[in-house]
Amino acid sequence: MRVEAPRFGPAPSTAADRLPDESAWAYMVRCPDGSLYAGWTNDLARRLRAHKRGTGARYTRMKGGAALAYAERCADKSAALRREAALKRLSKADKEALAAAWQRDNRVTLRWAVPEDGGAVAQLYNWYVTHSTATFQYDTVTAAQYEQFVADTLRSGPFLLAESADGRLLGYACAHPWHTRQAYAWDAETTIYCAPEAVGQGVGRRLYGALLAALRRQGYHNAFALVASPNPQSDAFHRAMGFTRFGLEAHTGYKFGQWLGLSYWQLALCREDDAPAPVRLTLTEAEKSEVLEEFF
Ligand SMILES: CC(C)(COP(=O)(O)OP(=O)(O)OC[C@H]1O[C@@H](n2cnc3c(N)ncnc32)[C@H](O)[C@@H]1OP(=O)(O)O)[C@@H](O)C(=O)NCCC(=O)NCCS
């Protein structure tokens, strides 16, 4: 009888392993003259960018652009179309009331994470594990694993959360040592994930802004980010945050039936050529508050 040699690693994930995301959005954007335009989309971030640049609907083009005023996640395209029609039928006063309530509930605040946040962070991250190639992870993570992950990360770097006024986790950003050898001590690897409902609305910029500010204060000299390729949204985001792409590991990961690359991004946090001071493991509570206030 032929004995199979033991194999290493998981069975490759197939296209069928990717959970479908059929959700769509009904939304309103506000034009510079104050008017509200209602629409629907299955890619809120892309549609918002188009409205912002003035390349969205004819109405918002004519008005010179528009910014998000209300968004409602719907089960699928037909539900979003129905909600869009209902929004369009609302009186101006009812539209304004809806937008005001949405604005209130979605006011974003940043705070430092504590290990007990691990469950919520894991839930957000798991959406990308099961729906996206943004992470190379196949298996979902548990709350307990992520409680440990938050605790471990906070030992040497910031772990920041963005929350809505009604208590939903809208995103997280964290940083940990890039390599373990001592000479790398001034390098941090940064990570960020925003909830699908929050992408393209400025949450990432605030979270990463605060994260990078905290790293600078701790005395880190470089931030590195590893971005799955393709991930044009994250590429554009890292470029916008000042990072430069310096390399690509082509064809290095396999997920959902496709080969993926991994691009390397770097941001110099400090330009000093002199010998660096040792990195401080944490900031004082006063410094943490200052960082949060800066990105309030
Ligand atoms: C990548 C990610 C963190 C960016 O956060 P975000 O809140 O969506 O980004 P912001 O709205 O703050 O955008 C900040 C800037 O990034 C750039 N940007 C963001 N999304 C973009 C897009 N889809 N196309 C072009 N530029 C984009 C823009 O310059 C933008 O600034 P502007 O709106 O003033 O022009 C977020 O979209 C996300 O979590 N995506 C899914 C998970 C993921 O890929 N994580 C990264 C793993 S490495």
C-alpha cells in the first residue's frame, strides 16, 4: 500500500470559500448649496469618492460635489432601490431630520483599546477574513485570541479604536515591532481595518493619523505596512498618508482561488540621522489624551 507523505499547510481556499457580500446602500449626500441628494450604490466608498470629486450623479455634478449626509445598509440591491425611492419621496424636513439623527449616531470618537475590546475587534477583522483578500488569514479568529492580541500589542505600541456615538466599532489601528532583532527596535509595523459601513468616510485618516502621532511620540523612526496586492483602496490610502511603496513580493499568497502579492510601504516618522533614543514602550495618560484631542 502506498503511504501518502505528510503535507504542510492548509488546503488552498477556493473562490467558493469567499462569503458573498450582497449588501447595498441607500444614502443621501449634501451638496454645497445645502440640498440633499438621495441615491443607492453597492460600493459606498467608491460612490462617495465620485460624489466628492463631482463625478457622481448629474445633480451632484451640477452642484459641484457632495459629501455623505446619511447611509443605510440594505440586504441587497432591490432593498436599496426601494429605500432610495422612499428617501426621494420624503419631505425636505423629514430628510433633514433623518440626516441629523444619522450624523448624531455616527459621530466618531477615538480611544485607546483595552484587552476587553478583543471580541469587537475580532468581529470586525473576521468580516475581512471571510469576505476579502485584504488579509491572508483563512480562519476566523476568536475573541480570546484577540483579547490576548490587544494586550500583547499594547506592551510596545498603540492600539486605537474608532467608535460611533451609538457604540459601534468603526475601525481599529495598531502597531507592533517590525522585526525582533535589536537593531530594528525603531521600526513599527502598522495595521488598520475599518468596518465595511465606515470605509471612505475619513475614519481611516483619523485613526492612522493618531496612530502615527503616537508612534512618533514613543520615539519610533519608521512605520512599515504590508498591503495585499491587489488592494487599490489600501494602496491609495497609504499613499495619501505619506507612505512610499518600496517593494512587492509577487504571487506570495493564495486565497479564494487566486494568487496574491504583498506590497511593502514605508513612512519615515523622523528624519534624524543621529543615534536614536530608546523607544518608550508606552505614552503617559496625558500624552495619550493629547494625541486623541489632536485627531478628535
Ligand atoms: C484602507 C482603509 C483603512 C482606509 O480607510 P478609510 O476610512 O476608508 O479612508 P479615508 O476615508 O480616511 O481616506 C483617506 C484618504 O485615503 C485615500 N483613499 C481612501 N480610499 C480611497 C479609494 N477607494 N480610492 C482612492 N483614494 C482613497 C484618499 O486620499 C483619502 O483622502 P480624501 O478622502 O481626503 O481624498 C479602509 O478603507 C479599510 O479598512 N479597507 C478595508 C480593509 C483594508 O484593506 N485594510 C488595510 C489592510 S493593509
